[in-house]
Amino acid sequence: MSLSKLEQLKQMTTVVADTGELDAIKRLKPEDATTNPTLVLKAIQSGQYQATIEKAKNLGESEYGTPSSGQLADCLAVCLGAQISENIEGLISTEVDARLSFDTEATIEKARTLIHLYSKVGVDKSRILIKIASTWEGIQAAKVLEQENIHCNLTLLFSFAQAKACADAGAFLISPFVGRILDWYKKSQPDADYSGANDPGVQSVTSIYNYYKEHGIKTVVMGASFRTQEEIENLAGCDKLTISPALLDSLAADQGELTRKLKPASNTTATPTPITEKAFRLEMNQDAMATEKLAEGIRSFIADIEKLEALLSQ
């Protein structure tokens, strides 16, 4: 019997489930899983996680006495992450509060808090990636955390400047977004052909992957935010891909042949000079898509963490 495209993909790429839904994770058996405030909110709103909420409440009371809604949200993210980690062999990504995206010190402290809470529920920090928005401040926080052996997933990454700064910081993993890049270009230039390799999100991840491999950069590239199966297929061979349950199901049902698109470089060259803060900010300013999508993503995550806190305060 021929292998499905999902099974073929797993032979060349680590498949990550982009969901907080335990049922989907148990069914699809990804190696890793990644969550964000939106996914945690959706999971809780589904009404299937009352026991997890109770565990979070107990954790919050044991740590803080009377926890704030923000502290309870941290405990909930950790308890949900711990539950997910029992059903995967690899890593679970847990997001830092997006309201801290421009505060290096507060991001570092929040990451340490999440690692501490995970230790309280029996999950070692070797199983955890701390997700941080790829602002300059967030990237500098990751630099400090990586030196403390707290591994980071730099998310909301849309530009080459962000990718270079993350590599300079020694980030464990980056999550360049594919679908959100495509969204911007479709809105900006709706008549252009974005099929196959013409997809600007696919092009962005491909260029970052090739740059990292050509220079021997160890940071893991994990393509994220997919809109179509075609985008995933055009990044087959990437280090990791984080994929929604709907698209994982689509790949599992497809018996066609999957061709590897991305391959490590045969030779590596020296890493270029690190990007400076001034150069980073100028490059981001000149990239309208990256600037707008980063800001939009942070706003969206802030809105969802505020909804989650409101829900928990009730």
C-alpha cells in the first residue's frame, strides 16, 4: 500500500500539530505541538477542558494564593501544555504574553515563570519551547534565555531581518509564517499568480532555510501558518512544519507522491557579520508586509489573551 503524503512528509520533515485540541493530537500523532493564545482560547471555549481549568486553578492557588487572571492564564497554558506533552514524544511550545513583546526583561521573567510552573506539574524544561514574538526586544530576551538553557521558539517571523537577528541570538527555533505573508500580498496585489513556488510565503521560508543551511546556522526552521496543502508540499524537507489538524487530515487522505523541495547545503560558509539593532529596525521599516503583519499578529494575540483572562476571571 502506498504511503500518504503525510507519512511521506514525516520521513523528511518533523511534523508539528498547530493546535491545542488533545483529540486531534492523539489522532494525528505529531512529534511536537505548538500553541498560542488563540489556540488556548479555542480549546477552553470548546468546553472539553474543565478538568484542565481546575488543575490550573489549583496550581495558581498553590503558587500565588489568590492568582490574578494573568497568573491563572499562565497556569492554564502550562497545564494544557503538560497534558499535550503526555501525548507527544517531542516538544511543546508555550507562548509568552504578547503584551510583553517590546519588553526584554519582562519577557525573560515571564519565560522563567512558565518554566517554573512546568516544573511544578512535572514537565522538564528540555521538553518546552518558550514562544516569543520576533521583535528586536523579544529576540534579545531569547538570547539571554538560550544562555540559561531555556530554548525558544521565535514566532510571528515575516522577514529576513528577523531571521538573521534570531540566528545571531542563537535561538533554538524560528517560526516563519507562510499563509499570513500570502494574505498580505493577495490583498496588496490581488491579480498576481501566487500558485506553487510563486507563493511569497513559500519563497520567504525557502530563502531563510537556504541561508541558514549555507552558513551552518543551527537554528531550526519551522514553517508555520499555512493556508493550503500546496504551501506545505512546496516546503517538504524543511526542518519542521507546524500544521493545522484540517491540513494534516488532507495530507493523510492524499496518496499522491510527495517530492522533497528543501535540502541541506552540501558545503557551508562562514556566518556573516551580525545584524545591528539600527540595521534591523531600518530593514523592518522598509518591509511594509513584515511590519504590518508583525504588528497585526501581536494585536491579535493580545486580544485573545485578554478574552481568555476575562473568561477565567468569571
